[in-house]
Amino acid sequence: MNHCFVVMLEVDAAWLALSREKRREYAAELYEIIGRYADHVRVKYFDADAFSGRCSDFVLCETGDTAAYHRMWEGLKDSAAFSRGYYRIKDVLYGIQNAYQDYETQVLGMEPEAYTT
């Protein structure tokens, strides 16, 4: 099953006070951690502060391996960007792609739908 997590982040003003070069140094650590899990978790990063008051940024993670997703976030939270308070997780939305179809076929014994997204 494909699991999707939308992790809403809040970036502290102290992050913006850092030089762009310093931010890239912190980001390199984040990318290295994410890279360790690239075979199991697909990650996309979005800047949202110009469009939303709920969060400044969000990360879209897709995986079939929720344990790998969790381990990745444990590593990210141990990084300097998170442990020094530059980034905070505000909220997480979670969903399972087409989960109702699994229920219909596995629990109700219905035939799979011909078309799925």
C-alpha cells in the first residue's frame, strides 16, 4: 500500500537570519539523511509561506514502508536544523492511497475495480 504523509513545517525567523550559505550547510545534512532512505521514501519539499498561514513549508512523503519513513524523521529531528529550533513540525496529514479498495476486496470480498488512481 502507498502511504502518503504531508508534514507541515514552521521555519523559525532565526533560520532566515542565517546567510544563504549557512542555510545550505544545514540543508546538506538534511539531504544526506533523506538520501539514506531514498530507496524506501519518496520526498518532495515545498515552500508555502507565500501561500499559506498554516505552515511555512511542507514535505510530501510517499512510502510503502512506514518504518523507513519513521526512521528517516527520527534522523531529521536529530539534525542541527531541527535540534537547534530552526525547523519545527506543526502538523502531519496521513492517508493511504485507495485504501477503500483494499477494504472492499479484502474484507467484503468484492472484485477489484477496473480503474484505480
